[in-house]
Amino acid sequence: MLNTTLPTPSSKIVDALRSLGFTDAAEWAIAGSAGSGRGYYRVHEGKHYAILQVSASTDDDFKRFASFGKTFASFNLPTPRICAVDEEAHQILMKDLGPNMLISEILPLGPISGNVRILYTEVMNSLIRWQESSPAVFMSRPDIAARKFDFAALKWETDYFRDNYLVARQGINNIPLSVENFFSTLACTVDTHPKVLMHRDFQSQNIMVRPNTEIGFVDFQGARRGSMFYDIASLLWDPYVNLPLDLVQDFFEYWHTGFKMCEECFSKEEAWVLFLQASLQRVMQAMGAFCFLSREKKMENFEQYIEPGKARLSEILSLYKAVSPEKSHEAIDFLISTLTK
């Protein structure tokens, strides 16, 4: 088990592995990594599988992941069971949900495949279950409820986009006042959306698909209370996948009808406008991240998603312009012009 060039599991993790049936003959392999620097390693022996997450000592989300994971599992939410935590080594051992992410299941099939509709239906059903658990989770964990994705957090996202895309990448140092006002108004508006348990990074690389199409969520340490439209926006506008607009609309309608809290509060047309607002927030955040990680962190893999992200954001801005107040059109036109150069 230790004859590997991969990070050495701590003694506490080794004890947990032995209790799960692993021996020194277990095989290790890299299972993935995150923009945060966390590493994931798969251990396998016979019918036994597990994942070891290794975080940097400076990773503030380490304790949150372990704590939130135990809570979500207690509510039977679609997250992996936490088997052991070593705080000193910054290692977490958890149940292995398998190697197949939603992105790896979708892209080879093509977006018009019938399997895509089946998989997204399962993902949305799991998301609805997650969102419907909000009152119980917040009652049990008031600290999660207190982590509000409010105006300050939302404005940070658009500032992140401004600084890393508009200024650093496009060289636009004088941002028009209309654009700054648009960012502030958007953050204020999304902050008024009804709040639910929010994953915060609900995209195709954080959604696992098991052989029986059972869905699992990972990388949930950013969970908090925020707009009910943010996670569905993250899923459907994901630049990693690039779903065509007709599927985005179809899947949004499925989620709106299935999530009774939303259907009872908003008509389909009203919900679509709020969805577009959350979508702008999410895709601007993603664009800021792609630019920052590729430029500042030298993580070149993220460069390939900047052009798809630009196309997604331009599409959402055009859709939102059709339903937004006229006073926002100047800012929207300016942003579209920066994305289509």
C-alpha cells in the first residue's frame, strides 16, 4: 500500500484503510486535481475502492469539506461517505463514487444523444432533492445557513470577472460607469432571490455518474445559502460541456416543474428571468477563474475554456437583454462587444 510515488497516507488513514479491508497490496492511482491545488488519489484492492483527498495546509476549505460531508451523508444527500479525517495531515478518506464524471459521460456522446437527456434528468432530480433538504440542513447546521451568498459575495464575482477578463486579458482599464452599475444592480437583484442550500460549484466535473446512473456530488465545501437559481445555472451553462440552447431551455423547464418551491413562487417566464440573472453571475465568475488560473497560476489547461466561456456569456447577455430594463442595455452591449472581438 505504501510502495508508491503518490503521497503517503498518514497512519490514521492507513488504519482506516485496513478497517475497510485494504492491505499493503492495494493499488494507488491519481484520480484528479482541483484548481485549488487539492489532489485526489484512488486506492483499489479487489472489491474495495476509496478516494484519498490531500489538501494543502493553507486550504481553509479542508475542515468544511469533512464537516459538511458528514452532515450531508446524514441527510442521505448524494455525497460520498467520509470514512476518516486526519486534520494534521490534511487528508480525508472517502467512499469512491467511481471514475466517471458527468463531463466524461456527456462529451463522447454528443449533446443530442438520448443518453444526455437521461443523465441530466437524473442530475436534476438529485439537485432538486438537495435543494428540498434546505430547511432540514439549515436547522441542523445554522453555520451553513449563516454562510450567505449575499450581495458582497455576488459583487466579488463580477469584480473578479472585471479584473481578470476585462482588465487583465482585454486591457480595458476604464470600465464604463454603466457597466459598474450593471454589476452592482445584478448582484443586488440576485441577492433578492429565494435562498436554498447551494453547492456553489455545481458543474460537470463535480458530478459523478455511477454505472447504475446513480449521481454523486463532490467538491461541496463551498456549500452555503444562496439563490435557488445559481446551481441550475451552473449546470446548464457549464462551459466545459456547452449544451445547445434548446436543451438548456428544456432542462430548465424540467427543473422548474420538478422543484415545487420554484414552481409555486414563479411562473415559467418569471423563473426564466431570474435564472438568466443567476446565469450571468455564474458564467462571469467562471470566466474570471479561467483567466486567473491560466495567467496567474500558470494552469494552462484552463486556457482552452476561455473562448467557450466567452460564447456562453455572450449568449446569456443577449437573452437577458431581451427581458431586462432598457437602462441596462448600454452595459450589456458593451460587454457583448468585449466578448465577440
